[in-house]
Amino acid sequence: MHGAFRAQRFGACKLKVKVNGKVEDVAAGTTILQYVESAGYRVDRIAVEVNRNIVPKSTYANVGLHDGDSVEIVSFCGGG
């Protein structure tokens, strides 16, 4: 379960979105920024692709998720 934007809240309209291969219910109107923050990702350390298109970080707050979207979230980690 991924925080405040889960569709079960208040009977909100549910969307089916595939995130990293797993189908999830999210509330209608959820943006990429809202989803990744509620899922615990650090926005400065990820890249997001929706339906095979890379989404610029500067647009996360403006891009909404839609029923049937396929989302891939890749986390970056340092090392040596």
C-alpha cells in the first residue's frame, strides 16, 4: 500500500496503473509527483517513464496518471 493517494480513501474513483510490473489502484487525479512521494521515493534520485516515454522531472507535478498507464520508476544509487 502506498500512502495517502491509494484509491480506497473515501471511495475515490480507482484507476488501475501498472508500476514496475505490478498493478496498483490509485486515486483519479493523482500526479506522478504525488505518487512517487507517497510511495517513499526521493524525487532527486529517480527517473520515471510512463508508457515508454521518459517524463522530465520538471513536469512530475503536472502529469497525471491515467487508467491503464504503465509506469517504470528507476532509482539511482551511488557506489564505487
